[in-house]
Amino acid sequence: MNGRNIGDLSMKLVDVDWSLSPAALDIEEGNLDHGGGGNAETVLFTNPLTANSKNPDLEAAEDLNETTVISNGVHGGNGVHADNGPQSDVGIVLTEKYPDYSEKSPEKQQETYQNTSIHVWSPSSEIAINKSTVNLIEKSKTDQGEDSLGSRTYNALKDTEEDPGPLECHSLSYTSRKLLPMKHYHDEARAMKDIQKFLSNPIILFKLEKHTVHDIIQEMITKLASEKPRLNLKLENIISSLVEENSDYKLMEIMQGMKTNEKGENETEPSFVTILCSSNEVTENHVVMCLLHNTINLGPGAEEIHFIALVLSPLKEKKIKCAIEVSRTYSTLLADVKLRQQLKGATNPTEFAHIFELEVHRIYTEQRNGVEKALESRQDLGGNSKWCFGNDLINDLKRRAPHYLSDYTDGLNTCAGIQKIISTIMFLFFSLIIPCIAFGVLFSSLTHGIIDVRKVILSQALAGSLFSIFGGQPLLVIRATIPLTIFTKVIYSISDEKEMDFHTFYAMTGLWTSIFLVISSLTGISSLMKYCSRSTEEIFALFISIAFTVDSIKFLVHEFDYNFCFDSVEDCNVPKALLSLILLVGTVLIGCEIYNFRYSPYLTAAKRTLLADYALPVAVLLMAFAGSWLFRRVEMGTFDDKNPTSFQYTAWGEVSVGMVLGSMGLGSLQSLLIFMDQNIAANIVNNPSNRLKKGPAYHWDLMAVAVINVVLALFGLPLVHGALPHSPLHVRALADIEEKCDHGHVREIIVSVRETRVTSLVCHVLIWICALFLIPKPLNYIPIPVLYGLFVFLAIVALDDIQLWERMLLIFTEQNSYPPTSYIRKVPQKAVHTFTIIQVIQLAVLCAISFSGSPYLKMLFPALLILMIPIRSKLVPKLIKEQYLKALDGHI
């Protein structure tokens, strides 16, 4: 035996009788002894076969025709495994491809040696010896002696060391690693269902005595096929889905546990592995567990594999049921040290399954107790503050006062921030001024011109500018809303029916409303809104979107009924009806296309975002130009301006006891409406997912709205409160948004928000200019269909952040297309749909009351909003587990 040192690699040349079968090739421990000097040793097996001598026992050695690996790892193909040798990180692969020995031609004989290659590798480098191999075996034809063969091999290695020559790559290898969170069985309901399904009919290979990946996988698939014969599994197809093409059993997808060593570095848990397989051979998930009799080595990071879990999943499957999610379920279990120790002590498969079930229950209980302790600690940190009259209002002032100056400077220190502020001002201006015109037309029709477009715009300018300066939360947008128009109509109807002065009755109702709001602010009643969950907020938000859409549809129906005559052509204006449809739909389509341009591949991300921020003004200006200039021959109609001096105090008329009591009753109901709408809008703005840093000011905001409404009521202007969807859209316009991939599902998250008063203040300065100088022209150049098109655009854009709308769509969505959102992973599908249906029923009742023809019935609207709070807190928990409600109804 000869030896040769190649750098840090010490090699020994050993002759092997290749006529023996693989089982007969036993490696002597003495051949694997470490050499001196700490250098790693490797054994080179040389084959004395020549082309002129046919191997009589070639059939017995057929398994050696692929790859023989002697190393610290596990050989991928068939061959010799150094079970008895010491562990080493250096190895040799001898690859031989035997042609048909019945061919006697010299060309075929030469091919024998040209297809022989020897690879020597270490952890840090790989040395391939190919050229010298042909010379090595050519020389061995004439000299068959042991010393001569060892000498020729020695010379071949020596020549290679001097001039290895350049190596050419024949393919590329792609490896991707991703860290996944451990499965939480208490939160993710699907996980426990998968485990219970496995335990109902466990498929377990117990103390399997196999040493290669090929044999282990084959046994696991065979076991699955025998336990479930209806599957009709094809071994070849399953294996093709598991291993890389043209590889020595390299698994494509595996999952292992990660842990931190003493140095603080992450490393894989070497004792278990979960093998993932997605195949068309199965229609549902199947899991096979395997406990090996002896540990095997699957390479770095998997040197002591004792447990193997095989997960078979359909190619098309719902995200929470896919192979990755099921593998997370079992990998989290196998990552538990105590579970693995207990399973090793099992004596049979039945005991194995029983221990597995007990350990699953233990892990589930530990996770549940951990969540409960965390909740208790949060409650302890919150504390219980003692109630005091006006204390909540004072706390709001203390919380917001230190940030007041920064409210004017945030976002102005960078170019990107200035661009955001400018685009937000334009968005807010157009989203407020155009609804003011539409609501002005509506108020004018309800009050026979007493409250018109100019008054609505003046109300918005005055209230908005005051709130932007003195309000607590500057991101909150206040304006007149549809529910307030309903109360205004009721006030006008009662005053007309009882022959009371409208201005006096309207002002008294507004004063009573403000008095009740001031009392609510000072007594801290807004604190009760903590019982108003996300469910109530989203029902109301979706109702606002529906109300915008319904009003727009009513407008179109009226236009077609009045102008599109089928019976006669008299008094018909078909072009006006068609143009109304074109302008309304065009405003919506252009606005949505520009708004969604941020998701397109064109331009850069910054330019796409900048253009999308101006979606609303661009859509309005384009369609206003089309309606007023391109189709100027079609008379579209404009709003009237009957009161050029609207901003003046109106003297009160005669006041009676009945007027005082009636205004008090209407004021109490209207205060309930403003209280609920204001706090719901504030809750959505202060949602934790918006990542605001300066804190809320619920009580101070309510006080500010109450004082502002006193001024508006005395001057006969429409009242205001925090509005949807403008408030959350204002927050989003000022936010930096990133896309986050969550279990394969891309969703947008808010990174930061510029909490500034500048946008609202400048916007309302522009509205002041419109109210004083731009009425009636040029504002009356904007066609009314464009105004209603803006309503629909705002309604559609607001749907992005409403989870209720998303869950409503899931009812009609194929299950394998469900997004892997948190509530989908944590809540069973039945509970998700049950909760959605409960919300839809409440929404339907709210719409039925609001859209009814009776104005007195519409006055029940605020009472219905308040009633939703006890329904959610008392009734719904009896139908759905509280654990699931936290996932469905909690703020993310």
C-alpha cells in the first residue's frame, strides 16, 4: 500500500476485489485510521479491471456501476457505506459506467476507461481527477501487479496535482433556504385538525432498519400504499416529485428545526427531518412517520437523523393545507426535545402513537397557558385608573400637547415627505370639495334651497380649519355625512308640519346636540368605545361604501327615467342620460386604473406611487373637461347659487315649549349618531396597524366637534363629525407602505405615517378660497355625474382595508385560492363563514332602516349602531369560540 500527501489530504491506495457483491465489500477499520499531523485521511479504492479481461461476476457487482461514496455523509446512490469507520469530512466518489462487455471492439474497450472518473472532495474545496484516469487504466493493461497498479495511481495523482486543468460546469444548482415560524396549535386551528386526522389512522414505520434515503422513502411510500390501497400510488411518480432530476437522491424540499448554539449562531437540529412532496397522485394530505432503528447521516446539519416525517400533499390545495403548512405542524412537534425522547422509549407502533398523542396534548396546553399568561401581564400593565370628572379630557390634552409643534413639521424635512404632503393635500381637497357640491345639491333639495352648495362648502371650510388647528387627532377628517342629511330632512319636515321657524328649530337642535356631546366628553363616555370591536367598525365602514354606491345608482336611475323615454320622445334628452352614465363610469374607471398603477411594472416604484397618489384629482379633472368642453352641446345641468351671502347669523323666531322639547329629543338622537360615527372613525384612524406614535385623543376630539357644531348651528350651516372613508384614506395617503409576503400571500403593511396638521389645514384654506371666490364659476363646470362617480371611487378604494368585504368574497372563492391570512390559519372555515354571515345580517338590517322611505324610521340608525355592541360582546361569543373571535375581530 502506497501513500501520498496532497496538501492537507492524506491518501492511501487500497486494492479491492470488485468481483464481490456490495454486501461482501466490508471496509476494514484499519484502512480508515487518521494519519499524523492532524491531516484528514481518505481511502481510494482502485479497480484492477481491464478491457481485455471480462469480469465473470459482473452481474453480482452490478450495484457498483453507479457511485461509491466513502465519507462522513451518506452516499446518495447504491454502493458502500462506511458504517464502521470513523467520521471524516473528506471523501471520494468513484464513478464507473460499464458498457456492454459482449462488445469486443477496441472502441468499446476504450470507452470503459473514458467513462471512469474519480472525485476527491473536502468541506472547502473539490478536486476532480479525470484526465489522468484514462492513463491510469491504460497503463494497468500491461501491468496487473498490485505494486504496479498502486504506482500508476500514485503517478496519476501526482500528475493531477501538478496540472489539474480547468473544469467546465455542466449545469447549475439552485438552493433556497427560508426561516418559518413555529406552529402555534392554540391559534392555528387547522394544525390540530391535521394531527387528529393522523392519529385516527396513524401510519408509522417503527424501528426501520434501512440505511439509505432511497430505501427509507420506498418503505414509507409502500407502507402508505398498503394502509390506503385506494390511493393507487405510483412509486416512480412520487420519487420524481421528491428528488432532483439526474441527482443522487438529493431531496428537493425538506424542513428541519433551527436552534442557537453556544456562540449565538443558528444551526439545524440534526436528529429529525420532514420531507415535503406535492404530487398529483394524491387528492388530500397524507403523513407517514418513521422512527429509524439506527441513526443515518444525510449530510451537513443532518448527521444523526432518527425521525423522518413524509408529507404528501396535492399540487392544488388551499394555502393552509399545503405541504409547507402541514410540514410546519409536524416539524414543530418533532422539534420538541421531550417529545423525541419519549418516542424513542416506545416499544411498538401502538405505544408510539399513544405517546405522540399525549405529547401533542402537552405542547398544546403549554402554548395555550403561555398565551393566557401574556394576556394577563398586558392587563396588569394597563392598570385601573380611577374615574374623575373631566380626567379623560385632561389626559388627552397631556398626551397630545408635547407633539403639537411637531404636528406642523413632520414630513417637511425630506423631499419624499414634501411630495407626500402635496399629493395628500390635492387628494384631500378633491375628495372633500366635490362631495360638498353633491351634498349641497342634496341639502338644497331637502330644505328647498335653505341650505345650499355654498353653505355646505362654508361649513366644511370653517369646521375643517378649526379642527385642524384645535383638534386632538389631526388625521381625522370631519365633514357633513349622509346620516346627518337624514336628520336635517326630519328637522325640516317637523318644522314645516308644525309651522315652526326652520332656522330656530335647526339651531336649537344643534345646540342640544352639542350639549350632549360636551357631557359625553367630560364624563369619559368615549371610554366605552373599547367595547366597540372591529366588527362594528367594519359594518359601519362597509355601510358607508354601500350608501355612496346606492346614491350614485339612484342618480343614474333618475337620469334614465327622466331623460330616456320609451313611450314618447317629448321632453326626452337621451344624450344627457347616456353622457351621465359615461361620465360616472369614466370617473370610476380612470380613478381606479391610476390608483392601481402602483402595482404595475412600469416606471419606478417612486414614480408609480406618486402618480397613484393623484388618481382622484386626475380622474375628476379629465372627466370634468370631457363633460363641460368636449360634450358642451349636451346640457348637463349645474347647481344653483341662490344665497351669495350665506355666512351670516340668522335671528331666531318664536320659541315654544314644544320646540324646546322636540329639539331636545332630536338633539339626543343626533348626538348619539355623531358620538358613534365620530368614535368609530377615530378608532379606525388609531388602529394599531397604522403605527401612529403620538397617541389618540377621543375625548378632546369629541369636545372640539361639539364646540364647532355650536358655531355651525347658530349660522344655519350643516353639522359635521369624523367621517368615513375619508379619515382612513387620509392616513393611508400620508403613509409609507411596503409589501410583505406572508406564507406566499403578498399584503401591504403601513411602515410609518406622517402625523401632520399641514395637509388638513392647507386643504381647508383652499376650500375657503373656493367658498369665497370660485362659486358659482368655475366649480359649476364640474358635471354632477362626475360628483357621483367620485362617490363610487371612494367606496371602492375604501374596500381594501375592510376585512368583512374580504371574508364575504371568500364565501364564493375556491378553497385552494384562500389567502393564508392570520384568521384563515387560526380559525376553522365554518367559524369564519358563520361570523361573516352574522355581520352581513347586521349590515342588511342597517341598510334596510337607512334606505327606507320613512324619515322617522331612519332616525333609528344611531340606536342600531349602539345595539351592535352588545350583540357582538354577548350574543356572538355563544355561537363562536372566544379564541376564534380574537383572530377574526382583533386589530392586526
